[in-house]
Amino acid sequence: MSGFTAIFKNDLKIIFKDLKALLMLLVLPVLAVLLVSSAMAPLLEHSKFIEPFKIVLVDNDKSPWTGLLASQLRNLDIVEKIIFADEEEARRLIENEEAAAAIIIPENLAESIDYWEPKSGKVLGSSVKYLESQLVKNVGFVGSDAVSSGIAALSVIYDMETEKGYRFEEAQEEINRAFEAFVNLVLDRKAVIREEEYDKRGIDPVVYYAMSLMSVFIMFSSIPCMKLLTDERRLGILSRLNAAPVPSFHTAASKLVLSLMISAAQFIVILIFIRIAGGREAVSSIGSMIPVFLTTSFAAAAFSIFVASISSTGSAADLIANLSILLMVVVGGSLYPLSSLPAICRRLSVLTISRWSSDGFLNAIYGEDIRPILTSSGILLAMALFYLICASLVLRTRRRRVEG
Amino acid sequence: MRSGSLIEVRGVNKKYRGRKALKDITFDVREGEVLGIIGPNGAGKTTLISLLATINRPESGSIHISGVDILKDPGKIRASLGYVPQENALYPMLTAYENLDFWAGIYGVDKKVKKEKIDFVLRLLRLEDRKDDKVRTFSGGMKKRLNIAASLLHDPGILIMDEPTAGVDILSRVTIADLILELKKSGRTIIITSHHVDDLEDICDRIIVLREGNLLYSGSPGEIMESTGCGDLEQLMLRLEEV
């Protein structure tokens, strides 16, 4: 044990030599949570990922029906404003990114519908505001489908009336009345689908992002220990320790413990911050968070030891670790919820520490079942063991390679 | 074990990156003897040192130190070995004293005598004035001396030194040579590799010559010169390099 104590005391001494870096590790997470949560709050609060936008309506028909269409568009949450313009102006507005898309209604649209031969309108999209354009296109298609269905229904009624011997004028009159009734019903629409808020837990953006980003902070907190290990190898200290009466795993074990201590300090600082920010309930879930915290710290420290084992210099280790963490943040859903990421990212996320850690922390606060927490913790533990085994294999191989 | 042999190396083979770095090496080191290992680059000197220091294991053969089979039980012998690696295994951001304090802790030096021991080795290597300075401010020679100091803290009976005088100034070279003679007088067994073969001529009782993993010659410096027909070890090294 004396060997471990000597290594640990020495590691502590070296880490504390750089007090500024340690302070940054404690203060930066709080700043990051503040910034990210305020920037991303709309995303969580409204369960939507696109801010309301402007669209252009090019109304070449100018009938009462197209006026009604405009009023319906105005009722949509995603539409901030409808700009009436001609097609040329619409193109200019889209080009200048002043509008996301334009709906172009052809001349005599209402009349063409009356004659059962509806003219086609079109949607002008923007490649810059692709998602918004897609939404407008879909709204246009849904509207068009509704009109087509209505026309089809009326057409069937007309055919049946003609078959039953109605005179053309009589049938036409009946159909016109039916058409008017149809339009009135559409306007007085009885909603077939209503919106219901899926998540009624009242997610606080500060609490959500503190928990979601916790794994990222923990991973960053293991970087100083990783750099120390890489430097020790480069300086030949590890090799010298191999000739000393100290089991070789003591060096890595010391870094693991130290990393855990730094993470614990970060964890406490973030919890205090959450409490001050009004997340009293979140802090009361600390019991459920502890297994996730411990396994995340273990996995992060093991990952950093693995990175140290494959890197030849401290700078290389730093670069690999930072890029890997960045990748995990993006793919693991720490910044953008996984549900809003492409399928490939969701599949890849299962390989990241951040995914399971964020899942675990969020379930600890918002969930009511212990099983998802245990699942996340179990997977993180397995990841930690995997990284440690890989690091140990790499270090053993390198140890055998001694210059001749 | 042969009578009087403290270290017994028998039929040792070791591969390094697919090629044989050591081929069937056999030799003995007697207690209190200073053994020099010389040879051109890639001869297998550092590989042999790493085996004796228990850092690596050979593919075949045996190594006994004080009767202990170090391949089976390396932990048993490590506390009595002092190892000076070729690179300066020191923390540049720590002071000389802090570095020695660390290595004293690693070798389990008693807390009561630790300070005394550290001050002693600092004096021995003429570094007492710089004990509170960070190692990063040291010259190459001073780092080498501190590197050696770290291996003496636990009074090892056997000292294994890999190129202790490589790339150092003349003052440090003389200090190190004096130290080795001092340690030899105190009865320590020393194994040393060096490119400065003229230093070894005066220090070593016996020398083994390696080339491409083979042990070519073994004997006192005088015997080696006689059997090779070289005037001194430097001439022998030149001949080996040319071959």
C-alpha cells in the first residue's frame, strides 16, 4: 500500500501545481450549463426545434377561398407572418432569407375546382431553410389532398345523381350547394387530430442540461490525469516503476481515484448550482444519481487511461480525448436530444459514454423506475472494464518493446 | 548457482520486433563486482538490462539473482535492485527534493530516515544546492546525476545502470565515475552499459561484449584486449562498429 500512497500523493501534488486548470474544471461546467440551457430552453419548453418563420403567399386567384387558405395558414404555430407578394418578389424574399418558402396559388384555382379540373399550385422552397421549406411543402400537400378528397366525394355524388335521372342543371345546383356546405364545414373544422403535450414533467432547462452534460464534464475532468499518465510514460517513469517493488496497476489506480475525486468536486459544485437555480427537487434525487455518477466517472477515467495508453505524447492524448469527447457530445445526445438526431446517430450513440450517462442522470431525476438507472450504470461499468482491458493490453505490448 | 555468483544468467533468448535481440546469453556476476556491458548500437545492451531489472521477460532461459528466480518471482528481488534507466525518469515540474521524496516512497524508505537519505544522496551527487529547484531548470548532466540519486535512496545491493554518462558534461561524467568507484568500494554489485568505454576500463572488473544479440567476449578489460588484439576498448568498439 505504501507504493500506492506514494504514487497518489505525488499525483495529487502534480495536479494541484496547476490550480488554475483545476479551478477552470469547477467553474466552466456551471458557465456551460448556464449558456447551453438559456440557448436551448425554447427547444425544451415548446417541444419544437424550429422557430416560427415567415412565408410568402402568391395569390394569383384572389378568390374568397384563397383568402380562407391564408387565414388557415396564419393559425399555424410555425408561421410567424404571411407576406403577400407576386412570384418575383417571393423569389427575392427567399433568396434574401427573409422568408422560408412561398406558396403559389395559380389563377382561377377556385373556378377550376368548380369545373372538376383543379389547377396545380406550387411551393417554392429554400435550400438554406430546408426544414422550414419541407414543413410548408407538407402543409401544402395536406391541404391539396383534402381538396382532392372533397372534389372526389362531390364527383361521386354528381355521378350518382345523374344516374338517378336528375337533370344536369338540377344536379349542378345540388352539387354547388354541397360544395358550399363542404367548404363551410372545412372552415368550421372539427379537429380530427388534436395536439397533446407528451412530456408533462415540467422540465427545467437548467436541470435538464446540467444532467445531460454531466458526463461531458466528468470526461473532461479525467483529462489532467490522462495527460499525467502519458507524460509519465514518455519520461520513462512508468518503465522505472516497472522495476520497482510496486504492482504496475497502482499507477493507473491512482489516476482513477484522483479522477474520481475531481469529478466528485465537479458533481457537488453542479448540484449546489442546480439548487441555487431552483432545482430543489432534482437535488433530492441524489441517491438515484450516485450509481450513475460513480459508473460514469469510472468509465470516463478508464477511457482516459485507454487514450493515454495509445498516445505517444501528452499533446496527442489531449487532442484525441478532446475530439472523442466532442464526438460523444454530438452523437450521444448531450446537446440535442437523441430523438431529434438522425437514425445513424441514434444507433451510434449506444457506443458512447455520454448517451448512457445522460440517460441515467435524466432517469434519476425524472423517472419513476429504478431499472433504467441500473441499466445505464451496468452498461457504463461494462464500458469501463472494456477500456481498462484494452489499455492494459496496449501497455503490456508497449512494455515488451524495449530498444535493443 | 556457481559459488560466489550473485547473478546467474543462463541461455537467455529475447525477441524484439520480430528479430532476435539476445541469443543464448550466459554469464555470471559475482558479488561486489562491477560488470560492464558494451557493444555497438542494437547489440542488445538495453534489452539485457531490462531483463535484469525485471522490466521484461525473456522467451527462454533463466535469470537468478541472490538465488531467486526473477522470472518466477520478480517482486521478491525488486526492493534490492537499484535501476538507473537511460532516460531521466524524473518529473520536470517537481523539485529535485520532491522527485527523490517520490522515489523514496516507492521503495518504502522509512519516514524517519527519509529526509536524511535524500540529503545524503543529494550531497553524494553534488546537487544539495539545487534541491529546491525544479528539475526542468537543470542541465542534462544534473538530471543524469539526479536520476542516479533516485536509485540509491533505498541502499540497493545491486545497481543496474543503463548509459548513466550518455550526453553529459565532463563534470557530471567525472562525478558519476567517482560515484561508481565509491559504490564499488562499499561492496555493491554494479552492472553498467556505456558508450564511454574508456570510463569502463578503469571502473569495471569484468566486461562482456555484445554484438547483434550474441555474447562475443567476456573477461577483465585486460583479458578482452589480449584476446581481441586491441590496444584499448575504444579500438575494439571501432572494430565492432566497422564489422
